[in-house]
Amino acid sequence: MLKRLHIRNYALIDELEINFSERLTIITGETGAGKSILLGALGLVMGERADNKVFYNEGEKCVVEAEFDIREYDLAEFFSDQELDYEQDLVIRRELSPAGKSRAFVNDTPVNNQVLQRLTESLIDLHQQFDTLDIHNVNFQLRMVDALADNAQRLRAYHDIYKVYSAAKRKLAGLIQRSEQGAKEMEFLLFQLGELEQAALVAGEDESMEAELERLSNAESIKQTYGAAYSYLQENEQNLIGQLQEIGRNMQTTRKFSPQLEAVSEQLQQTIAELQDIAKSCERISEQTEYDGQRIAEIQERLNVIYKLQKKHQVSSVAELLSIQEQLQKQTGGYSDLGAEIERLEQEIAAHEKTLRGQAAELAERRRQIAPDFESRVQEMLHQLSMPHARLKVDFQELSELNATGADEVQFLFATNVGSKFLPIKDVASGGELSRLTLCTKSLVADAIPLPTLIFDEIDTGISGDVSLRMGIILKELSDRHQVISITHTPQIAARADKHYFVYKKVDENRTITNIRLLTPDERVRSLAVMLSGNPPSDSAMATARELIG
């Protein structure tokens, strides 16, 4: 319930405060006095955007503060989710600075506009003519039908399963995508592993083959060099070893004359023995070294396989390729097929869908059962509001796919004249007709749906006399169960007020200021009389005003 609205430095308002009735608060006033300004200020509290034209005094900030009693709104969970302090007396404040900065507070805790909008949706139902009204919204229409059908408990049971069902469907879609993607990845990994395994790599083979290729490529030079070395050392007539042996024999005759000579002779014999070994090695190398073109081609082909794999995997050795091969073997060996989990989920989804289909059918049946009576009661009320030929039809369409509310699409269709086709409300109802239809439908579901504070702005546009009187009665009856605030220019409606505020303008220091005051009983009578006959009011208008108030 909206208890209080305080406005400072907004549009034509310097500062004012309104304390609302728990039941029916009526706001009337002079044309152009600024009644709609009040709703504009309230819109700021509801999270609407503001422009830089809102300031009465451009040098000061604009502040709009609203106080609510929320004990009956079941909002504790919302406050907990938003990490806000929950109190039964809620204060929402919106501040706008001249520099263009906007701040919002819930019980003095800063919040963003999205939180503000979500919260106030549960607190205020604002009906403004020519706005996009919730009566247009098919989701709201379905909500009204479900309220009348007393489907709340069944909807909760349905929705609990639907949440599990939807989560399972999302999980299934993800698993199928993963399975398809995994199969493609596995195919690629197996291809890479197959290439490496087919290569039959051996650790270090790249280094040994590169050395062998180098040797084979220089075979002729090696054979010639080492053959010549053998010849020089031991084979030709003037070979080095033979000459050294001759020198050694000569030294043998003198070595006994001193230890030094003996040592030199011994050293020479060791050198001759080493040169003989070298000569044998040179001979063997020369004899064994042959140019082998076929072997060279084999090595080059093998190395080409290795180099190609190294380039592909961006490594530089066989050891690194073998490491990659080992990793691929682990990856492919650990791959699990998701088919079993997919099958399990499909069975689970099918079971949930069967249950949901049954629940949806029950919801649909209950909706269809209450529709005729709802249509009849709306039509009866519209007749009383001077729309004798208006008809409302609740149209049901069965959906192939389940949604969060069942398998029904519900839409209100409206016809205003005899012989008119039923069309969606947004396509056929004028502003005045829409106002009356909204009042009728909301008053019928007021006890069944948790409607918040209801605010009607000029819902009486285009009507007068008995229709206004009947509309006042409906608003009064509605206020027995809900807080109602109505801005009106019709005395028959204003007469029903529990609190009657009058909006007026005054000029102060060459500036126009909008203000508001709560009317006393005598002031109410005079205000209604002025609405009936003009200012000053006639005696008969005063009498009629007293009669209207009762």
C-alpha cells in the first residue's frame, strides 16, 4: 500500500506531500494545474527515465520519496535475493542532480533502475490512458484467467516439474552438441595418432640417420683420403712406417749406452706401433667405404617423413614427436562416449513431458470452464458503463510445445458494436473503451489476483452521468479490497473518495507553483458543486454535491 508521496523540486512543484487513504483516494483539480505531474513524479520512483527538464529550481536536486506498507506483499525473498534490508515500512527515494546524475535508494540502500522497476511492479499498478496497458499483454490476460480458475496451486506444481524438464532439455542439447563436437575432435586426434604410429618412430634415429647421410654423401672423398693415408703410412716403397722401422733398428745399436737413448728408442717403437694401428684403420675404412645411392635415398625418404611430422607438430626432434604420440594415446584412450547419458536424459525428458501434458490438460480444462462466466460478467459491467453492445471473448489456442504455463495460448478478443468481429484488444478498443474494460476486468479478479495499489488516471474520459456514477460505485467497491487512487474530473466518482485531494496552481514571485491540499468535508461539497455547475456553484449544485457524497 502506498502511504505517502513526498516531492521536492520537480516540474512546477516546489515541495509537497500526500498521505494516501488505505482505500479510495481521489485527486481532482483545475485544468492544467498539474495533476499528471504527480504521476510523473511517481514514475521516477518506479524507475522511469528522467530528463533535465524536471527541475523546478535548476540549481537544486530533485527528490521524490514514496513510503509503502508491504507486509501483505510477500517480498522478503526478493529483498534477500537483492541483498536489501527487509522492513514492513518500505521507503523508496529517487534523486536527480542538476548535473544529470540519477540515484535510487531502497531503505537508504543504493539500487539501480532495473531493481527499482522490478520491485515497484509488485507495488503499483498504474493505469494511464493511451499508455501500453497490461490488459493488452496476453501473459497478463492468462494470469487473470488462472486467478479466476483458482489455478495457483496447480500452476506451482506444474512449474516445479517444468523447471526440471526445461533444465534437462538444455542439458540434453548441450550433451548432443558436445557429443557431436567430441566425435569430430576424436576423429582428428585418431588421425594424428595414426600418422605417428604408422611412422614407427625410434628415439634418436633422426640424429643417427643425419650422421649416416652425411658420411655416405662424402664416401668417395673418405675412401680416397683414407686409402692414400694407408699407402703413405705402410704400403708404398717409401712408406713412413718402413722408414721409422729403419731408424728404430739403427737406434737399437746405441740404446744400451744410456737410459736416455733407451727411452727415445722405446718411444719410437711405441709410435711405430700406433702408426701401424692407424694404418690398419685407414685400410679398413677405405675398403669398407662405398658410395650407396640406394641407401642415401632410403635415409632421405625416412628423414622427409620425420621432418614433415616435426613441422606439422611444430617440434624439432623425434623425442618430442614421441612425447606427443604418448599424449594422444592417453587422450584417445580416455574418451568416453556420451551416448548412454544422452539416452538416459531423453527417457527422463519423455517421462516429465508425459506428466506435464496431463497437468497442462487439467489447467486448460479449468481455464475453459470459467471463461463463459467471466465473459458474461464483463459484458454485464460494460453494459452498465454505457457500452451496451460490447462483448469480450476469451480465445484459447492449443500449443504444440509446452511452455511455463502449460500448453495454452490465451488472448482476450473484443467487439464494441453489434455485428463487429472479435479482434485483439489493442486493435479495436479506444482509450475510453479500454479504460472501462480494464476497470471491469481488474475489479472482477481483484480478490483472486495479487494486484498492488491501483492508480487510474482519467479513467472516466468520455463518460458522464449515470455511467460516471456506476464507475464510481465500481471503484468504491474495488477499494474495499485494494488501495485505489484515481485522478478524475467527474463529480460522481470524486464523491466516493475516502480522501479527496485538490491540485491547484498559484503564482509566487512571478513563478507558477503546483500545490495540493486535502479537502475538508465542506470543501469537498463545494469542489463537487463547482465540477457540476461551474464557479461559483449554484445552490442546486451544492445540494446535488451533498447528495452524491451521501
